[in-house]
Amino acid sequence: MRRRAALTTVVLSLAPVLALPLLQGPAAAQAAPQVEVVPLVFTVETGPDDVPCEVLGDLYLPSTATAASPAAAILATNGFGGSKDDAGERGNATVARHYAERGYVGLSYSGLGFGGSGCEITLDQREWDGRVGDALAQFLGGREDLATRDGQPYDIGGVVRTEDDGLEHDPVLGMIGVSYGGEVQFATASFGRVDTIVPQITWNDLSYSLAPSNTDQLRDGDDPRSVSASVGVSKVGWTSLFFALGLTQDVSNARPEDLVGQLEAANACPNFDARACAAIVDLASDGAPSQDTLDFARGASVASYLDEIDVPVLLSQGQADTLFNLQEAIATWSALRERDVPVKMVWQSWGHSTATPVPGELDQRRPAQETFLADLYARWFDHHLLGIGPEPSYDTEYFRDWAYDGDTRADVAEAYASAPGYPVAPTSRLLLSGSDLLVPSTEQVVDGSAQFAAVVPAGLPSSYSEFPVVAQDGAPTDAPGTFAQFTTPPLAEDLDLAGVPALTVSLSRTLPAVPLADGAGDLVLFAKLYDTAPDGTVTLQHKLVSAVRITDFAEPVRIELPGVVQRFPAGHTLSVVLAASDAGYRGNLVPGDVTVTTTAAQPGVLELPVLPAARGRTPVALPPAAAPAPAPAGESLPATGASALLPLAAVLLLVGAGEVRRRRTA
């Protein structure tokens, strides 16, 4: 691991006068330099067979970066469906220009299969997208045979600082990007030419992201490559959206054959690597990934090569994210921390489900010091690439929406809190009692059970939380008889959570007396926390649900709920819900009755990561009151408009192709 920052600290402490040239870098710049944008075409060899691919990029050259005074570089990466030209508060082009105006050399590029770049979408496979990123790093480090401008060879001209640590063409380089552009940073860094990365709202294990089963993802430093062989539940909403975005990147490349036939054969999707195509169809067929899909998805995940990441990492994960939840960042953080890799974790207000940061949180169209996260990222790069500024704190920071009041950087800073690491908060327990209660002590537990029906995917889902992009508004709904709900009495005081709750329950299931195909008898459930106000309004924080596939009922099942930072105000009630379906997922294949049993000897347990109250005690003070009135059914599904047609068409196409394949192989 490179230790330039430590060396610089020693030099500064021994001879402050020597630091004066360094302090005139980005952190101390008073006026932004002029920035020239140079459009480039890169020809790189990638993949296990050295396939040539053309990659489009824009180089952002600050006037202060010269061969006589070279600068560090920032490589900006695009999200899925994006390109080098992405604008907005955190797009590629915005980020590259932002850092160029701070004195860095910026390079924004379109990943494989996106924004005019060639080759196919491989979902950030290391041997493909990682090699592309490493080739661009070599270009920044002075390699001369990769880039052309207007058809003529282009040389970076020594304007980027390099280092001599055993690798040829090795620049002083950081990377930053969102989602798909976060994972490629890990893939690129594994080749050794990147000095620090800032991956935002990205994944640890793509097999978990697209088909989670929240009973088996490993934590706390266990080898992430030994994830349990049990399979999860397909996020058909997000999967179909990805398929639609990738398919429309280059419709002109579509083959004339029937697309459904291609999908069913799983051998060709326009713009997708055939393995990605097969995985997409597999997830749509019966909702459970095959071993081939698991292997491909994990191969596209940092979980499979985390031991090769040894540069400082700032993980910036979204609390409002039903695609890549907080568990993803926690898994990566835990594995890196176990190996003493410098790592910081930030849980921010925004994510894939709510894409816009709150005012004052992140806008890289403005100077870094004006928004909280931009300032954090800039200080991280300044320290780790230039040795400027103090050592960052390698802690966990999280956004508390109940503490946010205003629209400035200072207001956002007030809303963020920190903890030395993870877990953030100590655990408190509530117990399931009878058929519908949550109580604080075993003395209050009453023997009982709750029964509901599991439903099959031939009909409409019986529960709604969201359908990505198409329908994210409206209250959550659960059809009567298709869920179990255990609820506290009205809370005596505010209850603040920060972390990953967990539910341990005793379950049983009655199936129809007919022969079942392998896996058809698995039980798929969805766990979630509801906040019900005194007026009956039901809130599901950021639409977060936790899917689980259950095959063994002999012992109580422990289910991780989605990670949250959430306040349940005094007077509200908290409910844990187990539902038989969710609109964003592929559900149960056969009907059946599900029973949740609780007894005083073996009650169900809800573990909650509860932040201490201001006066220093854990605020779980629940009076032994009668069961609250049932919550209202809530609103119907939100209406969809024209913007919904693309992902909805993809859903129909994928599910149809999957059904054909499933029936043929049954």
C-alpha cells in the first residue's frame, strides 16, 4: 500500500517551509484555473482474450497542470445507462470539471457499452471493465499508444504526476463515481495504479443485490467469497429496469430475430454480454438464480477480490436505496477493516430510490466547501493524493433527517452524526407476543400465532412498497390475509434507529398436496418496519423491504431487515411486518398457509439498533397497553404514465421469456 500521505506528514512536521509549494495546490487555491476539455478516443485491449474496444473520454486539463508542474488526476466513472457527458450535481462531466477547477487533471469516460463506447455490457467484470479503467490509468501515467484526438495520436505530455513504485505508467490517481461507476473503481484499483477511491451507492455482492436472501450474507470479516450457497429472491423491478436501459443504449445493433426467442435461448441480448443476458433471464424465470448466475454476478463484485484492494476507500452509501442497501457498504467496510485497510463509511440521505441530495449535501457544480459531501470528498483526495490537510477520520457518519432543518452546508453538517465504526448503535430487543403485539419483556409475552396466505406470481402482488422509477409514491399496502403484523403500543418517547434491525421468528408452512418441482416449495417472505402516526398514516422508510427465501423451518429463522437511520416519534407505533409478496420482486411459486408462532419460552425477537437518547439512556419505554387498532389499508398503487412504458415492457418481456424457459425445463 502506498504511504505518500504519511511521508508528507513527516516532511511537513520537520520542515514547514518545504510545504509552501504543496499548500498552493487545490486545497488552498483562491481562483479556479482555466480548464480545457479535450475529447479523446481510446483503443484498449480487454477481456481474457484481449479484445480491442473503443472507449470515449473527455480530458479536463487545468491551466495550472504542466510538464514542469504536474498535477494529480481524478478518473470519473458513469452509472448504469450513463456516459462521459453526464451533468447534474454529481454526473461524470460535472465531477471531472469540478476537480479540474481544483487543479487536478480530470478524465471522464463512458464505460463499455455506454455513451458511444464499444464492446458489450459486462456488469463491471474485473477482466473487462477493470482492465479498461487500468488502461486509462496508464494513459494518465504517460502511456502513448492508447489515445487519439481527431484521429491523431495524443500524448498526455507529462502533465500528470507519476510515481516510481514498480509499476510502469503509474499516475497519482483517485477515482470517484456513482453506482455502476462505483464498482468499476474497485475493479480498476485491483490492478494497482489507483491510489484512493470514493465509490458511491454501489454493491458488495451483485448476487445479493439482484436476488437477496437476508439470512445468509456474511459479515464481520468472513471471507466474502464463501457466501452461503442458498439463493435469494429476484428483484424483478430493478432487473428489468437495467435490462431496458442497457437494451436501449444501442438499439441499432439489435438482431432481426425475435427478441423473446433470443432471451429464452439466453444466448444473445443486444448490447449485453451473453452471460449477463443469461443471468437476466434466469432471474426472471422462477425468481431464484442458478449457480451460473451466482458465479457471474459474484465475479462482477468486489466481494470476490476484496483481498486485492489495499488503497484508502471512502464508502458513500445511500439510506434511500432499495437497490444497493446499507448492508452492501457494511459488508465491504467490515472486510476492509478486518485487513486494516484505511476505510471510512458515510450513510447519506440519497440513493437509487431518492436520487437528489438534500440542499447543502452534495452539488459538485459549486465550490467544494459549499456542500457537505463535496467538501468531504475533496479533503479526502487532497490528503491521500497530495498530502494536504489532516488525516481523515476513518469513522462512520450517518444522516439524521429529523435533525435537518435548513438548506446550507452547515445545516447538513448538523444533521450528520458519527460513530467510531460499525455497529453505530447498541441493540435493544422487543418481543413478539400473541398474534399481533410487540412488547419489551418476556413477562408480557402471550402464547399465540398469526397465520396468512402465501400467494403465487400468476396474480398481482398482494403487497406494494415500490416499483423502481415507475411507482415510488404512495403509502405501502398489504392485502388482508397475506401478511402478519406485530405492533407496539404508542411510543412513550422518540425512538431513533441507526443500523440493521433483525427479526428472529418461528415459522411453519402448509403446502398443497401435489407434486412440486425442486425449489417450488421454498417460502419467499418480505420483512419491513412500519411507522404509523396517530392519524393512521403509514410510512415505510424509503420503501425498504427485506426479501428472504426459506427452505428449512426446523429452527427459528433470523432475518436481517434493511439498514435504516430513522426516528419513530413519540405517540407513533412501530410494526414489524412479514408479507407474502412485494411488487418489486418475483414471489412464491405455489400457494400455501404460513404460520408465525410465538411462546413465552421461545418468543419471536425484534432486534433494534437504538441510538441513546440525549440524556444518555436507551429510549425503549413501552407501556403494557392493549393492542392498537389495525392500520388502514392505505392508498392504491400510484398511476403510471408514459415514462413507465420502458421498464414495464422489459418486465413483461423478461417474465414472459422466463416463464417459457421455466416450463420447458420443468
